Amino acid sequence: MKLNHSAFAPSASLIPLAACLAALASTTVLAADATAPLSPVVVTGSRAEAESFWQPFSVDVVDMQAVQAGNLNVNASEALTAVPGLVVQNRQNYAQDLQISVRGFGARAAFGVRGVKLIADGIPASNPDGQGQAATFNLDTAERIEVLRGPIATVYGNHSGGVIQLFSRDGAGTPRLHGDAIAGTWGTRKYALGAEGETGGVGYLVHGSRFATEGYRDHSAATRDQVFAKLNLKPNADGKLTLVASGLRQRDSEDPLGLTWDTYKRDPRAVEEPALNFNTRKHISHRQAGATWDQRLGSGRLQLVAYGGTRAVTQYQSIPTFVQANPRHAGGVVDFDRDFHGLGARWIQIFGIGGGALTVTAGVDYDRSQDERRGYENFVGTTLGVKGALRRNETDTVTSLDPYLQASWETDAWTMQAGLRRSRVKFEVDDDYVTAANPDDSGRLRFSETTPAVGIAWRPMATLNLYASAARGFETPTMNELSYSGPTGTDGFNFDLKPARSTQYEIGAKALVAAGTTLNAAIFQIRSTDELVVLASGGGRTVFQNAARTRRDGIEVAIDSEFSSQWRGKFALTHLRAIYDRSFDSRGVTVESGNRLPGIPATTAYAELTWSPHAGLTLGAEALYRGKVYVEDTNTERAAPAYTLVNLRANVERRYGDWTLAGLLRLDNLFDREHIASVIVGDGNGRYYEPGPERSWYAGARLSYHF
């Protein structure tokens, strides 16, 4: 790939915005001799520990202790709603997982998470093709979640429109046990048991939970079991070994599918007939284990990661029997068993150079995922919603190999970063279901890309950081997006799809505007070519194509303030103009330049105010606004309307000797607003809309014992 000045040349529209941003920051910061803010330590970006306030990129650190006290800790949306640039849509459908997008990346995902890299304790929660599941995150054991946005995220490779990393707690301190119980509206209940502490220099953390719900909508019941275990050891004075293992099981989570607009207006809790006729549902079993080693050697550090696991999924879809009459159709039951593993190694070295510290990181990541994938008819005779005749049998393998090099040079006033990653992703399909009417669909695809990223930060005073960054990124199609081609999705593997490529720019400011108050603001522009869009959707199959060009221009503002020892407030605002930048044809229909990208609200805002009148009592209020969301490319179908939700919560905690009792009371959607919580982009049946729940209450308690 050639690099030239035009490759990193932002449009002129960013220049006046940058000037306004710098002026705003410089007029609101404290005097230059004020005390600099205490920043959370993060490991994103340069992959070496650094204070987030001084880095040339947008990154937020979510303290999970406060989140855990005031929520059910079931969905990542509970932790990520307050992060600017993110849209986390809770489908109220545990068969399909959350929909997460970062600055528009990932908004089109029909299920799970794509376009956003998910990592837990240094181990990828995304497959090498970019598809991931946020449900594997264990929120009960998390210490913090880091969210990296903007150009620097591309140093994490394929599908890194943003990076969300969860870090679990280390076992430390005196041993302790705890148990939790929560109950609430829609038959919601959750039980958990855990133990953690440190004994003989070995830290341990074990936790198990069961979550169950009847669901807000009809036919949306689910049960989720999660287990997690972690050991942290220090074999020597400069080394740390961490072992983690986790499991998730959802047995026959009901899938209510989406609704048409007319059905939604008649009854938001309803389901369409196909979901009931075929008893749409999904079974998930996910297990994985991994180890990380961090060893200091002089002024350098060696970090190693190894992991492996299995995932089994059986999903019953609502595909009509007559559609499956096509001999090339793969059936209405998806059934696969996945084995995955990976290795990572990196060396971090610090040099003193030019009056500053130069941190150089060199590493390589290898990831592999293999699916034994089968498809069956979803009927036997006249009985629907059961596993019938075999219609698909293949082995799908995805591997990636990514060497990378990063450098960060820091002085008292400047931080400069650069990164370069070479990504190679290989897809292999070995088709074992070959008949006279169903030819061999085996094939291979290889994609490779070099993605550079640069950033610079300037500190004119101790309370102000101004920065800019730029990068190139890319997203391969996922294996699911490659699986189908042709107007009906029955023509086999789609060998014509290309990766989407993007160029990103960001200019931002971070400032301490008053004692205890921080302001983060950024403006950004993202230009993409060959964006993947829906070509056809029907019969349970979605076919994708590459569109010409898209453009996303946005601004993010976040304020976090401790007004006093008792009062604290948060505010986050994102405005994003995401459009097609060139017209293209979709099944004979022209999608005009200037049309909005579906699945992306133009404006999102979050506000939170908490009051702690005395130790052990916290009262909080949250407000979330989300603008309207288009549901398909032509923007002619009815958009999901904008909405505002208000939530209240109360937490109490009391100590009784070695015992601690904590309580939670939560009221969501205080004003009982009807709203569309999520949309299914480009649904061929017009069932775009997934309603969110009405007013809901939850109450819970935790009892802990410290030895």
C-alpha cells in the first residue's frame, strides 16, 4: 500500500471545527500551575501502561464497581451506555445478543458484534473474521472496561472500528464469600455465588451465576448460566502468570424476531406468527480458557498469551418450508461446533532518547477458528420447529496472522505515537454436502492489508491536552456475510465480496476545567470504500454487496464532575452524520448519495446525577436520549422514532462485623415510554423493529462474609 500526503488529508470542514475545539478547551481550563488530574491507567493504544489523559486518542475507562452496585450485570449495555461514540442497543432478545456500534462501525450486524474488537483479559472475544459476542463478558467479575475509539484503534487489526476490553479483578486481600439475588419485572431473576481473595501468594476469583427471564415480549424467555475462574501468581519477583477459564450456557433461548410497524403499534409485546409456528430459539454453549504471562527483563517486558475454547450453537429459524424446496437452500436449522485457539507475543522496550522516553512494542497475533457447520430442515412432515433432513455439511476455517510494530515517544509537553500492522486473514470452506442439484461450494479467500496509524498530543499546560490522529483501517467480510450469494441467497459462497477500507481522522482536547471536573471532546471524520451493505434479505438468508463510498462526520463531548463529596454528575453527547457518499444500485433500486446509513442514530446523549448523602447510601438518576434510526438503505421505510428514557436507582450498604449487606432498587423507563430499542437492518420481511420494555423494576441484595 502506497502512503502519500493525500491519504491522510482531512477535509477542510475539520479545520474550523478544530479551531473552535481548541478555543473552547483553552478558555475553560484552570491556570497552568494547577494540579494535573489523576488519570486512570490504561493499556490500550500503545499496549503499554499510560495515563489516558495524556494520550493522543479517545479512550474511556468504565469503573465497574459503581456499575455493579447499581445494575443487574447481565448485559454490557449497562456499563457502556455512558461512553460517547457508542450505541449499545439491547434487543431484548437473548438469542441474538446486543448490537454495539462505535462511531457507526458495527451498526449493520444482524446478530452479535462485528466491526468492533472485543477482548477479555487479553484474550480475543472476537473471531478472526471479526464476529464477536458481548454475552461472553462476565460483568460480575469485571474491574474495568476500556473503550478505545478513533484512528488508533486500527492497530488492533481487522474489524477494529473500536476496541472494547474487559479486565477482571485479580484475587487479592483476605478471603471472602458473597451471594447475590435479584428479582424484577417480566419474570426476571438472577442468583450468583462467588469467592475471592489471596492465599499463599496466589490470588483467586471464582464466580457462578444464573439469569432467567420470561422476557418483555412474548416468546422471549431465556436462561443464562455463567461461570468464571481466575488465578494470578507471581512465580518470580518480576513475573506474573494469570490463568482464566469461563463458560456460558443458554439453553433454548426463545427468539421473538422483529416486528412490522403495524404489529408494533398494535402490541409492542407481540411476536409475528412465524416465530410461534417454528418455535424460533437458540441454544449456546461456550467454553474457553487462557493464560497470560508478563515478565520484566531489565528495561523491557515480554508478554505472552495463549487461549483455546469451544462454542456450540443450534438455532431454529422461521424459514417457510416452501422456501427450502430449492435444492440449494441450506435449511432452517443452523447447527455448528466451533474450535478456536490463538497465540500472542509482544516485546515492550523503553529507551531514553531526545530528552524523552521512547516505548517500542513489537508483537504478533495468531488466531484460528474452525466450524463444523451443518444445516437441517426445520420440519418433519407437517411438524414445524424440529430438526429434519440434512441440507448443509461443511467445514469453515478462518485464520489470521498479524505482526505489528508500535512506538510512543513522550516528553513533558509532547506525546507522539505511530503504529503499523500487517493483517492476513484466510477463509476456507470445505463443502461435504454435494449432490447433483447442489454443486461443490468449496473455496478459499485471502485478504491482506497494512494499516498505519499516527497520533500526536501537545500539553500547553498541566490541565490541557490537545491531540490529533489519523489511520487506515479495514474490515473483511465475516464468514456469515460470505456464506450466501445470489438474489435468493442460495448460490453458495460469495467469492465476490471485498474488504471495506477506511481512512480516519480525529482532533480532540482533554481538559481539567475545575477541581474534580474533566472535559473530553473530539471531532472525527471517517471515509470508507467498499462498505458492506445488504443486497437481499429473505428466506432466512442475507446477501451482502460492497457499496461505493460512505462518510461519517461526528463530534463527541463528555463531562465528568465531582461537584462535592456527595454529588457527582456525568454527561455524554455524540452527534454523527453517517451517509452514503456515492450512489449505488441495490436490486435495481438506486440508493442515493446523501442517504443516511441505517442503524445509526444521528444524536445520542446520556446524563447521570448521583447523590451520596452519607456512607453506604447512593441515589442516582439517569437519562438517555437516542435519535431516530433508519432501518434500510433507501430511507423510505418508517424510521424507528427518537426516544428519551429516565431511570432511577438506589444502593445501600451496611457492615455488621465480618458481614456486609448491600441492597439495590432500580426503576427503568420511569415515564413508561414506548420505544424501539433496536432495529434489524434491511430485514427482507419488513420486520425491522425490536421494541424495548415498558416501566420495569428490579430489587436485589448481596450478602458478603470476610474471613
